[in-house]
Amino acid sequence: MKKKGFTLIELLVVLALIGVLGTLTFVSFKKPRSKARDIKRITDLRQLVIAQQMYESSHQIFFVSTSSLGLPEIPGYLPALNDPQPGRNYYWLDNTSNPKTFCAFAILDNNQDCPKEKPLKLFIAVPQKTKETCVDSIENITLENCAK
């Protein structure tokens, strides 16, 4: 008489194969997700520059905020924006002392082209432009040196 069904060993082998394939799939999607987050960060900061230009054309100064984490809402122009990765933030420098300028930046995931002494890659938004740069620390960034 033949028994129908699978043996315990056969089931364990199949589960192990599914686990290995699942792990490989998860690892292979890590880089594209990181790149997608960087694209979202760049797009958000470019939208901020456009919103600030529109705000300035109406009010003759840039939108002013003391907020430091996340991009503030610019009423009528841009909703508040947060970094796409939980636990990370966009950075906004307080521009209440100088409403003729602004500075916001995000730390990008892809920092492979940064030298070891400047391991953080930033995407910076300032009046009329955006740029990528490598820095050693975000502690030294001020409203005055942000555009340099």
C-alpha cells in the first residue's frame, strides 16, 4: 500500500528553498528602493525651490520658518514634506533672520562617489538652484554657507 503525501524531509527542503529565494529577492530590491528614495528626496527639494520662487514673486521675500526637521508647509504652494524613509528627516535652516534666502537639504543614500573624509552626500536646495555635495558633517551647514 502506497502512502499519499510528502515526507517531513521533503517539506523541510521546500521550505528552505522558499526561504533562500525570498532572502535573495529581498536583498536584490534593496538598491532600487534606496535609489527610489533618493529620487523622491531630489524631487521634493526641487519642488521646494519652485514653491519658494512662486512665493517670492507674490510676497517679495521667501517663506520664513523656524522649523528644522522636515520641509515646512508653504501655504498655497507646497504641503509639508517628510523624508521617504521612516526615522530620517529633511533639514530646513531657520531663515527668520534673513528672509531673502533659504536653505533645505536631504542626506542621500547613494554616497559612493564621496571621498572617505566627506562621507555624507547631500542634496541642497537654495534660491534658484539645487546641487549635490559631499560633506563631513551637517553640523557646519549654516544659512550663509549653504549655497557655496
